[in-house]
Amino acid sequence: MYFYVYAQYLKVVGVSEAYEDAANCLWLLTNSKPCANCKSPIQKNEGCNHMQCAKCKYDFCWICLEEWKKHSSSTGGYYRCTRYEVIQHVEEQSKEMTVEAEKKHKRFQELDRFMHYYTRYKNHEHSYQTDLEMVTEDLAQKVNRPYLRTPRHKIIRAACLVQQKRQEFLASVARGVAPADSPDAPRRR
């Protein structure tokens, strides 16, 4: 009755449909609960806590939204969820779920941190290998050009650069920055 009078008042005053929709949503939130199965809003209009969804015919408890089959004399009685001990049990379960969610969140953060550093590590490794390959190729081109004479000091400088890049690469392997099984790493004698 109250809702009907309120709706008529809104029409007289000239309130828009958006406000009416907002009022309807507010009423649904304060006076109904979602079905435990299909999530459609249900209003309790009788005294018993045993509810049956008109949409999906699911039987559940109005207080705890658990399946009604769990509310029998063998499981603690029909009014077990109105007892204080059950509320404590539900709160303990909620705390456990919160702790578990926090642990999962922390694991995701650790995984994200690992991925952050791993991508930088792989990029660094790739840079070492690419530098070594480039200077080696440059030296090979300078040495193997029969039609152009490369000055001897440029070949020596390129050979020294190749040696320096190889030493840097081997030092990075020794420090663990690049993997020891890289194809460019020379064998130790």
C-alpha cells in the first residue's frame, strides 16, 4: 500500500522515470533477497524461513540462503541458523575465506613481480647474445672481403671488441644473468 501511494505521489509531483527506477531498486535492495540459485529478487511474505523461488522452484533458508535440505532435525534443526553458534560459525567461515583470498592475492602479486623481473632478465640475456652475434658478424665481414681491403687496425679493433663481448657474456653467465647452456657460450677446457 505504501509503495502504491508513494508511486502516485511521484507522478503528481512530476518526478522522472529515472527517479522511480532508483526508488524501485532501493526498495528491492531493502525488502528482498536474491534467490540462492538463480539470483532473482524474492520478498518474504510469510513467517516461515523456508522459501521457494517462484522462478526456479529452489528451496532455501531465508536467513542463511543455504539449501533447505540442510535444515532438518538431523542437521541441527529447522532453526539452526537463528542460533548464535551458527552465526559464529558463519563468521569464522567468512574469516577463513578472507584469509584465503588474501593469500591468493599475495600469490598473484608474487607472480606478477616474478614476471616483471623475468621479462627484464630475458631482455638482458637477449641483448648480450645479440651484441655478441653482431660484433662477430662484423668481424667476419671485415676479414672475408677479398674485393675491399679493410685496414688492419680496424680488424684488430673488431677482434678486440668480439673478445670483450664474449668476456662480458661469460661473466654474465657466471653471475647467473644469462643461462649457462646458451649456444654462444664457448666450452671450458
